[in-house]
Amino acid sequence: MDLIVQFSNVHKFFDGHEALKNINLAFNKGETTVILGPSGSGKSTLLRCINLLETPERGTLAIGDIIVDLSKPISKKERLAIRQNTAMVFQSFNLFPHMKVLQNVMEGPVTVLKEERAAAMEKGKRLLTKVGLSHKMDSYPSQLSGGQQQRVAIARALAMEPKFLLFDEPTSALDPELEGEVLKVLKDLSEEGKSMIIVTHNLSFAKEVADRILFLENGEVLFDGETKKFFDNKENDRIQSFIQSMQFI
Amino acid sequence: MSREMEIAIESFWPILKAGLAVTIPLSLLSFAIAMVIAVITALARMSNVSILRYVFGLYVWIFRGTPLLVQLFIVFFGLPNIGIVLDAWTASIITFSLNTGAYASESIRASILAIPKGQWEAAESLGMTYWQVLRRVIAPQTIRISLPPVTNDFIDLVKGTSLVASITLADMFMIGQQITARTYEPLLIYSLVAAIYLLFITVLTFVQGRLEKYASKYI
Ligand SMILES: Nc1ncnc2c1ncn2[C@@H]1O[C@H](COP(=O)(O)OP(=O)(O)OP(=O)(O)O)[C@@H](O)[C@H]1O
Ligand SMILES: [Mg+2]
């Protein structure tokens, strides 16, 4: 498998607190990785370091042939190059409220990728159809339900044709009835072979969709391996108690 | 017709004319310049270049911390001492632009800060540059949020222009003073001046309402 995202000896500090401790990881193309771990363990931080929304202080980050030495100041060009390879879906959707749904999806292709408006519009409509929202393309985000907004956000991310899709708790702000519609879209994408990294607290979803599980605690990777091995784990007490504690939610 | 009535009718047009010739153009021109200054100042004060933050912070500190009338006197009567002689119009425009710019920069800065951080993050994660984020995502939302406070700054400016009477500009207030000196009807004439200001501000408030409605159509 081609290697795409690689962390080497990455450290991230927040005011002296070490949120990521010497991370060495590779994320592969076509894989769906789910990141699990208790609150505050550094899941979001790890995900946000991939597209440099957070900038680690030490280590190297490589995406494809872009290699960034994090201990040096990162140029705007490097930052943009890294970001062109990834797209992020947020817990709070973060759609642009002043743009209609279709404009939201077209914004990246037109403004960043400099695609023709007509082509971007075609693509936008196709992606909205894919997430089941073509009938909402002329609505404003405020007129949509949370689940619909998150599906638009997924279409917006897909429109950038990123090598990697990043999801930070994409369903945590949603009612259970709305969660399903978003998880279904994620599952479809995973089955298409998209490269995805998903932070979630939904264990049954992780079990069903993930090719690989990362388990974080205190800024360290405690488990990195196949999904089945994670859930069948008998040796690691910490992981077992985590899985148990999640089962009563 | 009573004498008061006659004076009021006679005075109305000269005062309004001064409003159309001085108060309104002075307000509009100063406000336009002030908005440019305000946007630059707001961005500079949020930039990560510390010298920019410091210099523009100093500017806001000085212009908000001193009385407008004193600023006007320094520019018009004071600067000639160091060889800068400005006519009353130029001195007024400079002073009002800088003064309103300082206040409005705070209104705009507060509005930008009111936009959720997630908007920046979403735009940046699409790969937008700082200026693209500002233009495409932040500016349209800032306009909506800053309409009420910036209109407030504008209203203060319009009323503040009455101070130019003290540096020889024949605005509504000065014309009012002249008529009062002739007719000895201060209550009548100054009330008339006040009413015309109120009329101007009322129009402004109406425009604000329309703009707000338009800018909020996505809410
Ligand atoms: N912007 C920040 N400033 C200061 N500390 C931060 C910041 N972001 C995260 N942290 C700290 O870094 C650690 C890891 O946070 P992170 O948000 O990555 O956790 P998480 O695993 O995503 O948790 P959750 O499941 O609650 O979302 C926490 O101790 C957190 O307090
Ligand atoms: Mg998190």
C-alpha cells in the first residue's frame, strides 16, 4: 500500500502540557482508521496536526512527497500544500452560514482550486446527490437539520478531492436519529475505498467500519492495529476497561 | 401668523441648506475614510505582527482617550505652529476620519471576534489563504454583525460635526447661532437645529434597518 501520511517523532505542547508525546505513525491510502480514546487523550489534536490546524513543535510530518520539518517555521506554501491533500469535517459542521448549500460545496473548488464555476457546480450537485441532499442545494445552512448540515459538510470536503478525509467526532453534536444518516454516508465512503481518519466515540460504528484502530491515552498511542484485534483484546486492561465503560453509554 | 412661526419658517431653509452643504458631505466623506481606517486598524490589531498591533493600538488609545473638540483644535489651531496649515474643511475631515476610525475599528474588531473560530478553521482547512478567508468567509459575516455598532459610530459622527462651528465652518449649528444672535430666539432656533439633526439620524436609522434586513437573510 502507498504510504501517504507519516508522523515521525511528533510532539505537540499546549502551554507546557504535552498533548502528543513522540508520535510515530503512518496512515495508508484506502484505509479507514478510527481513533479512539478517553476525553483529553489527544485525538482531536492528532487529527488537527495532520492538516496543520495545530502546529506541532517537534518532529516531521510527511504527506506524499511533501515533508515538513516541524521544528522550523512552516512557510505558507508548505501549509497550503499540506492542506490541499486533506479535508476536514468538524463536530460543529462549520458550514459558511452566508452561503447557500451548493455555494458551500463549490467554495473550495472555485476559490482554492480555481476550477471553472460551471464544472464546480456540476461536481457540487453530484456530491449533494450522493449525500442525499440535492433538493436542499438552494437552502441556507440555517434551514437544515444538524444531520443534513453535516452531510453538506461532507460533500464540501469531498469536493476538494483530498487524498485524506479527516473527521473529528462528526456525529457527536447530533441526536441519535440523525446520527444514522451521517454514519451511513461515512460507511459508503469507506466502502468506496476512500482514505479516512475518523475520531468517534461510537464503538459499534468503529467496529463495523474501521480497518484499523488507534487507541490514544495521555497523548500516546496505546494500540495501533486491526479492528478485530482491538475488540478481541485480552491482554491490555486499559483497553478492555475503556471498551467496557463505553458499552453503558 | 405669530412672530415665532415666521422666524421658524424663515430659518428652516438656511439651516437645512447648511446641513446639505456641510453636515451631510462632511459626515459622508469622513465616514467613508473612517471605514477604511477602521478595517485596516481592526486587522492590524489582530495581526500576529506585534509592531502593527502596538502602533495601531496607540492610535486607538489616543483618539478614544481625548475629546473630539480638543482634537479638532489641535489639528486646526495647533498644527500651524509646526508649519502645517489646514483649511477648516481639511482639518475637520482629518479629525473626524481619525476619530470615527478609532471607534469603528473597535466595533469591527469585536464583530470579527464574534465569528466562531470554526469558520476560520473550516476555511483554512479548505486551503484558503488568510486574505481568501477574510474576503470570502469573514467579511460577509462581519458586515452583518457590525451594522448596529458601526451605525452607532456613524450617528455619533453626524452629531459630532456640530463642533466644526467652533473652527469657522458654517454648518447647521453655526447658522443657528447666527440666526439666534439676530432674532434672540435661542429656544426656537436651537430646537429647530435639533429637529433637523433628528431628521437626518432618522433617515440613517431607517437605512440601517433595511441594510440589516438584507444582510440577515441567511439567518
Ligand atoms: N487549544 C488548546 N489550548 C490548550 N490546551 C489544549 C488545546 N487543545 C487541546 N488542549 C489540551 O490537549 C489535550 C488533548 O486535547 P484533545 O482535544 O486533543 O483531546 P480529545 O482526545 O480530542 O478529547 P475529547 O474526546 O474530549 O474531544 C487536553 O489535555 C486538552 O486540554
Ligand atoms: Mg476531541
